[in-house]
Amino acid sequence: RYRRSIGCGPVALVAMILIGVLVWLVASVEFNVGRSSYTTIEVGTSFEDVVTASWFGVDITDLIKMEGEVDTNKIGSYTVRYKLPMSWRTHEKVIQVVDTVAPIVTLNGRAEVFVEDFSAFVEPGFTATDNYDGNLTGSTKLKVTEVSDTSYRLEYYVFDTSGNIGVA
């Protein structure tokens, strides 16, 4: 009679040991990608992420591959993935490019103007610029408030596409 014993033969045992050693070697990779998986940066700035890897104390940072691109000149949400070729571990990070800088409204004339009685006020002009949207002069609004019988406050304001407000 033929009886098969339950267990594993020497080839299967060696294969299991090799697989265990291989898993231990791969798991020994230290992969450091920072604390947060979400980062916010200002539009127009550079994006640099500090990512490092080591294996038994040997620096293998150069082996890290980054997938995805971040266009720091365009507002939006970007996803990047960091991978090591010999490791199953990956790290995904969301980079949010935002515009938090208010437009600048610049008066061409003085901040305080005196007008003689019965004379017309001549608007000296203004400009409005934004770090992301560029020239916003044409979108500038004027708010006139009567301060007294002889005094008025002119307030020039403009919003950029991100909702930031510039006032002069």
C-alpha cells in the first residue's frame, strides 16, 4: 500500500524558508515620506518633498520612484505616489496648490485728495494685480461712502478667482 504522509518535504521546507527570508529582507526597508499624506503649498512656489529610504543602514533614496506631477503654477489637487522597486510598500500623498495671496490695488494719486468748492473730482487712476490672475484692474469695484457733508471715502476693491480681496 501507498501512504502519503502529511507534512512537507525538504524542497518545500527550503522554499518556505527562502520565501520567509525574502519577505524579511524586503520588510527591512525603511521608507520615510514625512508625517502627512496631505500637503498644501502656495501657487507659484516650488514643490520639494523630503523622501528617504534605507536598507540595513544603507541609503537607497535614489531608488525611490515618484509617480504623478505637481504643477505649482496651477491651482488644484495633485496626487503623487512614492514607490521602491524592491518593496511592495507605496506611499500616496495629496498636494493641494492654493492661492491665499490677496490682489494688490495701487492708487495712482494720493490717498487723501482735496477738491476746491465747485470743482470736479478727477480720478487719478489705479491698478489691481494678483499673483495668480495677473491684471485685475478692469474687475475693480468702487464703493463711495459719505463721511460728512464735505468728505467722502472712496474704497477700491477687487476679488481674485480664489476669493481673496484686495482693498485700497
